Amino acid sequence: WSSDVCSSDLKMAKHAHVSRYYADDKDVADLVSQSAIKSHQLAAFLRERGIVVSNSLSREDLIRYFRFLPLAWPEFDSLVTRLDRPDREEKHSSCRINAQIADIPAILERLETIKEARGLRLAEVHKATVVSPNVIELNVQYTETDPSKTRALQRRERQVTIRIEKVGDVINVRHHDNERAREIVAKLEEAVAPTTPQASRREVIDVSGLSSAQRDDFFTRMARSIPGYELDDVHDLKVERMDTSAPDEPGDDAEVEPDKAAEADFQGIVKKAVLSGTGLLFSEDYQRYSSGGFAISKMVWTIRETSNASDVVELMAECRGENGAEFRYDAVGKYPRLDDGLVSQHRVPIRGPDKQRFLELLEGSAFSTLSTIRSPAQSSGASGQAS
């Protein structure tokens, strides 16, 4: 697990990449015709190939050069790398698995079993690293096809990260929020959780059982309960109507007056709304939606340290799926504090240990807030519902 490439990884790669791709002139033209590519980028690549072009040439003329430009595979690959934009990192999700496994080596053995079962079959490269005495970070690399892109960019190299922390008899799992990561976490749960149904309960952040008022309370209290930080502002909200059932309708055999039927056709129903601005929790628009049966489904907010003047950190949380059963979140970035004491207007990303720290603070606040809001009968001392 500690080595960069093991023998099984090499065997997997040999069998996973047997297909061959040959780019024709149309593929090259489609690649360089993307709107995100600037004319000066095209001209620079042509000059590197020894083709001197004028800066006044139009995009169409530059693309015409590429149609007849012979490209060996390394040159084409270099062009793809230069023009392709990296995928934005996915949001995160988490769960807590009750398990009796005693130590990290035992979890590594389970991960090895999952690797052997999925590696060759799904063309995945698994690498588990012990980053601290109680934390394992599992990186899974795989290839995904995106048919919406031009043929040269359809094959995407992707990676999911699953962070596993052992705390007593509980395993805290944080992972990128996509289907592949959820499948791996489910296999991990099967391998480490006890066999008794009561003991194998998994805690997740699930707001599907909350009323609209409780869900609003969950989001606002979660945002205000980040340890060591205070709420700075809420500048993005997404609200949705909790009661999506249609009004009472007459049976199929009932007659409807023509005037009333025509009036019903013109009745508009708002199901979702997006609010953007400052101080949104106190705005009249949000108050009107809240009192009208809408509930928060997504919030983007900023926090700052309570003890001193610090950078302003931006966080995001949202619930999706049926009745909000799926919860995901992210530490979006930060606005650095400048030398003059003011806060920069330009957001920069948060990476490394800092990001992990804010993700941990956010998910901890979400679990504790949900546990407080739920009634004792619902929570039974747990922070989420059983999976």
C-alpha cells in the first residue's frame, strides 16, 4: 500500500488500457474549436511547430491550419493536456460506521480485499496511505467516459478520495460525493460492521424527516455552530417547496366547469428559488418563502474566527435526493486578510490540512445540530438515520 505503484497496479493498467484511439482531422478541429480556447493559444502552438502566423488571423483561419497539421501522438497528447481544463473537485459527504475492528491494520486488510475485488473488474487503481496513527486516506483512480465532450476529451482520468478515521469503536468516513465512492464505502461497511442489525447502524446526515421549519433551523444552527468561528454572512440560498403534492383534484369521472379548468391552466407554482445577496437570512424575500412553506436546501456562507481578525472562510452545504436524504458539503475557499486589516475581495482555494480541518468542523457541526433538532424518539441518541 505504501508504494507508488505495485505489481497488481501494473497488471491492472496493462489490461485496462487495451483500446486504441486515432484522432483524425475532424477530431483535431473539434478539439481546437472549443469556445474556452483563445486565439493566442492556438497561434502559440502553431509557432512552436514552426508555423508563423499573424496575430490578426481569425479563429476560423487558425483552426484551418490545424485541420492539415500532422500530429504525432505525443504532440496531440500535449495539445489535449494544454487545452483541457481540469475537473472541479467534487463536494464531500460523510458517515459514521459502528465497528468493533481494533486497529488500523485490520482496516487496511479490508481495503486490500476491496481492491482485489474491484481493481481489475472496474479498472480502478487503489492506493491506501496511513497519514496519521488513526487515519487512512484511500485514493482511487479510474477512467470515466463523458460523451458530451468532443471525442478527444471524452475519456476522463478521475480520482476519488476516501478519508477513514478510527475513533474508538466508530469509523468516521469522509468521501467525495459520487456513486463510485459510495459503492466503496458500502463495501467497507459490509467488511467492518458487526453482524447484529442493531450494532451495524450507520449514522448519516439525513434531513428527510424534518419539517420545513426544522430544516431551516438545521441549516442556520449548523452555520452558527462551527467551533471557534462565528457566522459572518449568508450570501447564497436555495429554497424549495416542501409540500410538492398537487392540490385536491376531482376524480376522472367528475365534471369540471370550463371557466375553472381554464383558470387552473394559468396558475403558476414555484417549486424552487435561488437567492443571492447579503444578509439573506434577514431579507424579506427569504422570510416570505420561509413562511410560505419553503425550506432551505442549499446554503453558502462565510465564517470568521471569534478570537481575532482572521481570513474569512466560505463554506457550502446542501441536501439533495428524495426529501433531502443526501447531504453534501464543502470548504469552498477563503478571503485572505490583507496587511491593512481589510479582507480581500478575491477568493482563493483551501487545500491540504486546512481544508480537512474545515471539512471536519463542518460535518461535526452538522451531526451535532441534527442530533439536537431531532426528537429523542427519532434520534434514539444517534445523529442520523440507519442505512
